[in-house]
Amino acid sequence: MTMDFKLELVLIPVTDVDRAKTFYTEMAGFTLDVDHRVSDEFRVVQMTPPGSACSITIGVGITDAAPGSVRGTHLVVNDIEAARASLVSRGVDVSEIRHFASGGWVPGPDPQRSDFNSFADFSDPDGNTWILQEKGRRERPA
């Protein structure tokens, strides 16, 4: 029998829950799923990126990780140019798109739009970093 291990929730440590909630919902476009405050010592705010089966949680009393310590969480998109433009239009400071070629980074998306080779990144207000990565661009209908 095969056992599924589905990643469904990632904890993101932040200093100011309301500031981070605003960033993720209003700027990054995540959907607010839960905002539950039990006390001043425990609050859970769960949000989900558009189209994702995995959510993130920020809050109080949920992790002892240092705010800003999460690095390189990937958001996989099928059109990195459109994803970047959408984030920038909502005020997110996103790096320029780059791809890997000839042993180094080259500006712009991969010319063949091959899977997993076009990237851009951004940070939340605490410095947790996110990487946009393109996959499935060539599979999209015209």
C-alpha cells in the first residue's frame, strides 16, 4: 500500500501578523482562509496562493522560527511574465526575470520557456523570500 504525504501547510514566521496578512492578501493575492485569535498569545492566519493546494500560516504562538528566516519558497506559475506583472501592479517589489544558461544567470525568461528554468523573486515585509518559477508555459493552449 502506498501512503500519500501531501504538503498542505507551511508556517511563515513574521513579526507583525496584521502587516503580513495585508501583504499576502492585498499585495501577493493570496486568499484568506482563516483568521482565528484564541488569545494575545495564540493567533492563526491561514492563506492560500491562487490555484495552490498548499497554504501558508502566519500568527502568534505557532512557531519559534525567527521572523524572516524562511528562504526560497517556490511559487510555480505557468506564465512568469504575467505573474510578475500582476505582483508588481499590486506593489510587490519583484526582481527582474532571469534564467540559467551557459553556466550562469542570464536576464529574461528562458527563450525556449523550458520548465523550471525561469525565475524571479520577492520578499515579504519580514524578509522571508519567495521564488517564482515557471512550469507548463509550453502546455498552455494558444
